[in-house]
Amino acid sequence: MRRDRRPRPPRVSRRRVLGQLAAGGFLLAGGPLNTLFAAGAPARLPECGPDPFAGAAFLDTLPLTGQGAVTLPFHQLLGRGLDARLVTDLSRLRPDRLITPTNEFYIRTSYPDRLQPPDPWIIRVGGAVGSDQTLRLDDLRSDEGSRGVSLMECAGNANPADFGLMSAAGWTGIPLDRVLERTTPLTTARRILISGADQHSTTSRRSTPGASWIFTPDELAEAGAFLATGMNDEALTPDHGAPVRLVVPGWYGAVAVKWVNEIRWVGDDEPATAHMREFAARTHQQGIPPLAREFAPAIVRHAAMPVRVERWRVGEDVMYRVVGILWGGRQVTDRLQIRFTHTEPYEPVAVCPAPETTRTWTLWSHAWRPRGPGRYRIVLRIDDQEIPTPRLDIYFYARDVWIA
Ligand SMILES: Nc1nc2c(c(=O)[nH]1)N[C@H]1C(S)=C(S)[C@@H](COP(=O)(O)O)O[C@H]1N2
Ligand SMILES: [Mo]
């Protein structure tokens, strides 16, 4: 347990930083409204060809930025309680480094310092027959096992300097359906509320304590939700929800309640929780729906962004290699396109090898020869009208690079 760790002072004004992070709203990257798919003719995807940088000399990596960007130190816990943040350095992703080491995995909300953990840890169960039931975490462990790699993204992942509230880990846990099987819901039960502890000594101006989300049993089953007890082959760390947290693969991190202490069966008219209301805009709801059943699933849709721009010397020339990630959504696609200024057309990006899963991110790279010096705003889109991309449509992940 790393209880003794103290955040080091950030290099920039803490107040500004935390204000920006906590805001977590949408930073519209500007630019003219996208005329998505207007161009018609679908671009042909290039094959996985020879490496255009074979034999070239790597020079350096250019920083990416964007509107409202705040440069933060990576992999350091900043702030406290609900305002605590640790951001992952996505620019270091490599084909052999696609799992985020636990000490680099992003943090939103640190371990509740006022929590008095029950020993042994128990989860209250409500809305079930024989209702003051409690589940002992230790009793659930017979169903514990590897749950595979899954990416997590904070719905407020909005800082173009890093977009670092996103990480991927290998998880260990207990399938949620195995947990629910141990309860007998009342006949009026339709949905499941899952809550976690949030007893922090510091109060937050923007976030409400008491993370909890309401799901249907089908949503949880379809996503393969589980109660995680470990990540990257070790027990969960306190800040990541020890001893037990929810993971709903493919959904925003906001639903991934940490320090789970209650599971409650509720009826169809259950109001949305304060936590759901707080995250309504960031999970793309229409307004702030009063009832839980009016919430659309908080699914991470297909998205893509550059994570670094490399400069290479190729013979007499300088060439650039844009490396990025593609993530989210349910169906695998490689129909990715990139654009560097709104006056130029989108070009296909070779996603090689093609992704096999959407449970985690896929790396792509793109050889680029800029027209000249200046600022370029890199945006991506998916060339498939069947695939909704609400965030790409509003240039949520647009990033700027300066070419000298
Ligand atoms: N109890 C509790 N659980 C929580 C939160 C919280 O504030 N309190 N934040 C949620 C949000 S918004 C995110 S993005 C994820 C972050 O999980 P991580 O810190 O392990 O990356 O935890 C979720 N679970
Ligand atoms: Mo989040």
C-alpha cells in the first residue's frame, strides 16, 4: 500500500491546473463545422506496405498541444480527494508497451482518506429478498480470475496537452453476473445501482462525493462487467479502488465505481444519481435526464488521436511520422482517415496490423510531409457512416503541432 506517497508540487499553478482538469467539460477545438462524409467516394485503404522510415535517422519528437492545453507533469498524483488527478503519458505508447504500468495508470479521485474500511470488506445488497444482505468480498473470490485487457477513459479527458486521463490495464476480477446470482431481487427490481465509498477530508467545488451508477442487468452482461480486485497481476492499489472496484469494459470511467460498498436492485422509476447527473454532459446525454432509465449507456464511441509526431531524416529530406491511437466502439474498424488542415482533404491512415479488438487501443502511424512551416491541427475521422463518432465529429481530440 502506498499510503505514504505525497504529490510533488506541479510545475504550473495548481489552481489553474485543477480548475482545468476538474472542469473536464468539452474543449471544442474550433475549426469550421465538419462536412463529414460529404466527399462521397470512400478512400481505398493502403496495404501494410514497407516502412517508409526504414534506414532513416530519428531526430526528435514534437509536442502536441491544442486549445486550452495545460502542461502537467506525468505520472504524479496532483491534488487531493475528488480533485486528485494523475495523467498518463500517451506519447510513450509503443507496440510492445500497450499496457499502462500501474504507477502510470491515470487517477481520478484518490483513496478516500476518511474511509474506515470494514474488515473483512463487505458489500451491502439492497432491493433483494431478505434485504439486509451483505456479501463478503472474500466469499466472492472463488469466482475471481483474469478478465483480460481493458481500456479505461475518463469522460472528462479533455486536455489536448496530454489527453492522459486514459489508460489500459490487464484486470483480475469477479464477473458481475456471478455476484448478482448470489442475490434474489424483489419482483419489482429492474435495474442495479452500484455505489462506492467517497469519504474525503477535502471537499471538491465541482464533484459530488458518492460515485454510483445505475445499469440494467443486460447492459452489464453485454459489456462483461466485473468487480475488479487486481490490475496488471497485482492487487488493486488504494487509489485505483482497493479492495474492489467496478469495471464496465467499453464504458466511460465515470461508471467504474471504486471502493464498491453497495449493490442495490431498484425499480424502473429510480431517479438518476447525483454522480450520473454530474456526468450527463460528458457521457453525451440529452440534457440531464431525471430518471436512470432515460440515460443512454455511457459507452466510449470510436475515437482516434495522434499521440506523438516524430521527426526523421530521410536522405536529404526531413519527414514526419505521426503516431496515434484508435479506440472505443463495439465493432472493429480500420477505416481511419487523417487531416492536417481544413483546406486539405482527409487521407487514409494505414492501421497496421488491423485491430482485433475494441477493448483496448490500437496504434497507427502515418508518414507526413507538411507543405511548409506553421501550425497544423491534426484531426481524424472514421470513414464509415454506420459508425457513430460523436467526439470526432466535434473535433474533441484535435491536436496542434508546430512545424518550424
Ligand atoms: N468512489 C469513486 N469511484 C470513482 C470515482 C470517484 O470519484 N469516486 N471516479 C470515477 C471516475 S470519473 C473515473 S474516470 C474512474 C477513474 O478510475 P482510476 O482513478 O482508477 O483511473 O473512477 C471512477 N470511480
Ligand atoms: Mo472520469
